[in-house]
Amino acid sequence: MINGAAMSLSKVDLNLFIVFDAIYQQRNLTRASEVLCMSQPAVSNALARLRDSLDDPLFVRASGGVRPTPLADNIIDRVQEALKLLESSVNEGSEFDPYTSTKTFRLSMNDMAEAMVLPGLLKALKQRAPSVAIECYYIGRADLERELSAGTVDLALDVPLVSGPQICVKPLVKQRYVCAVRKDHPDIGDSITLDQYLQMDHLQVSSRRKGFGFEDYALQRLGRQRRVKVRVPHHHVAPTLLKSSDMVLTLPANMARLHDLKVMELPFTLSALDWSLYWHNSADQDQANMWLRDLLMETSY
């Protein structure tokens, strides 16, 4: 019953609810049109038809786009649940055969995640899905929900800092931190003390222009501070820089093993690095997406 009057679904184009869901998620008609691969006039026309059917504006103008009316807020959960049920019903009989598939999966991850995930994944794909292709690029956390919703990204790997009402998440792997120096370092033997660690110049890898790393916060709790000599945005260049200097690098153990470095336990306690797997709830029951999620859980280390 809408605004006191019963309404027959036979009089409403159910595709309009797909448009309604996209506008509700994006809060912007232009972004909704991009997600739906429709023109903005077509989205506006669909919204106008649904407004007439429900006798409610559904969205009103707001800074940067639109905001939902109370009626839109009241019905969105049931609309999304119904759309998800319909999609799952349509896809239920669609079996995904990885061995014959030519699908291209698009993954969002940074270079550290690539080093952690891709070797095992590609080895498994060669045996189980020889014609499946992989594309990797990094999507910032602020844009990730929109990209997953639009289907431009199938899965994302990131630390547990991504959230959103339409995002599904599952812990993937934990990596403990170690420190590393070049193998012939003149001052460091097979282990390192906290005083040695703090007296050395440090190489830091961070995609941000400034700010602390995980190790800095741990040291701060001890009332200590390290000296960062060089800061770079990518992990793959760090080992090369380390081999030609006397600096020390703090990094996940599994990544340290990929390089010819002297690796030691950290002289202080640092929480393990958690990686999580993210996908949009519209792909939760998609056979191809489910298969790749299971494969990543199996092959990541």
C-alpha cells in the first residue's frame, strides 16, 4: 500500500526499481546513469514514471545530488531484497565452468597484494582455468563501493578499512611483520635489537604523502620513534633500494621471502597485517564470483 492506496505490480515496470536502487545508492542521477549504462535523460524518465506510480517524489535535490524521501528510505530494504532474490533466481541455473570460460576478472589491489596473491592465483588458473584473464588495478577506498556496484571491479583486496551497506567482506589472510636489510649489511648480524633498529635509517613504503605507518604507532606506544630516511609509494622498488644502502625496511614476512635479503624478527611487538576480500552483494551468489573468491582463499598466503 503506497500513500494509503493499494497498487498492483502489474501496473509497474519492475525495471524502474533497478533505477531506484541505483539512485538510492549513488545519491546522484549522473553517477546512477553511469552505473546502469543508461543516459541521464533515460534515468530521469524512469524516475519520473516511478514517482507517478508511487505518488511520491522519492528523491529531492541536495548538495551534490539528491537525498531520499521518507518513503524511499522505508521501501529500499525490501526493494533491494527483492532485486537480490530475483537476480539469484535468474542466475541459479547458470553454471560457471572455469576450464572453458574466457571471462576476464577485474581485481582491485595494491602492489603488495599483487605480490601476495598473483603468483599462487596464476599458477592455479593455468591448471584449472587456462582461458580466464585477470586485470589488476588499485581503486581508492572512497570509490570502491561505487566501482563494485557498477561491476567495473569484481573483487577487491584491502586492509579492513572498507565498509558500505552493499559491501560483503571476508578475512583473507594475516601476515606478520619482520624487518630486512641487505645481506652484507656491515652492522647487522642475524638479529637486531630495538636500539639498533631505532639508530638506523628507515625506508618506508606508503601510498600516502605523509603520516605514520603501522610500525610508527607501535613504537609510539613504547615512547620511541624511528628515523625515516626515504619514503616511496611502491613495495616493488623497496628491495632494490635496500640492497644498495644500509637502511632497514619493515615489511610483511611473506613479501620479504620473495627477495634476497637478510630477514629478522622485529625487536618489538607489531600486530599482523590483515587482508580482506570485498565484493558487492549483488555478486554474492554469482557462480563465477564465488569460484574466484574460493580460489583466492585457497591460493593466497
